[in-house]
Amino acid sequence: LKHIVDRFCDEVLRDDGSLNRPALREVVFRDPAQRLWLEGLLHPLIREEIVNDLASARSPYALLVSPLLIESGQHRMAERVIVVDVPESIQLARTAARDQVPLEQVRAIMEAQATREHRLRQAHDVLTNDGDLAALHAQVDALHERYLAMLSGETA
């Protein structure tokens, strides 16, 4: 946090001293050089934490959930890549509603990320999230059973 404040000043802090994520997001997606600086600071720290977390996993398999899995190169730490896919129009609407931000800011964020097509090309498995929660749960359950079967050598 100190490095972030040193770089961006108090404009990225809340009154209580915590990080004001919306303010930081506004700054870094307005200026690509600032976003790259922030990624250069955070990505090595995040990678170290991921490696430690994955090494300590005691489940049959572990999931690495990362919004920048492809862009950051984190996908190289995984045996399989799952993409949770949704049409861009739904992604825009959901993100704007969730984060309470304008569509223009969501588009700027998406432009800094891998394209939907690129993510899908990297995927071993795709979960489609354009329906209701029950439909998504059914896909997750089926994929979980498939992964357990793969681990036991029953199927590939």
C-alpha cells in the first residue's frame, strides 16, 4: 500500500487509510503506463502467494481463480484452464452493475484484458454463464466429476 500511495498520492486512499479501489481503478485505466507500473508491483507478489497456496492445497485438485490468468502468464502454472464465458454484452452489464461504474470504464478495463476469443482459445474447459445460477451449478458439478474421474484415471 505504501508503494501505491507513494506513486499515486492520497487520492487512492479512503479516509480510514484503506485503499480506495474505485479511485485506483480510475487512475490506472485512464493511463496505461500507470496500470503497467501497478501490475509490475503486484504481479510478482501475487505469484508468490499463489505458489504458496497451491503448494499447501490438500484437495484432489486446486483451482487458481484469477481475472488476469492469461494476461499475467499464470496459466502456465496450471494443468488445465477453465474459462467462465459470457457474451460481452452481458459481461458489460453485469460488471457495470456490480461495480457501480460507467460502461466506458468497464470497456477500458476489458480492453486491457485478453479478448474473449483469446481466452476461449486457451481454455481446456468452458463454463457458460449466460443462464441462471442452477444452470451454472450443473456445469460446475459435471466438470468436478470429470476432473475427479481424470485424477482416478477413468477418463481423459
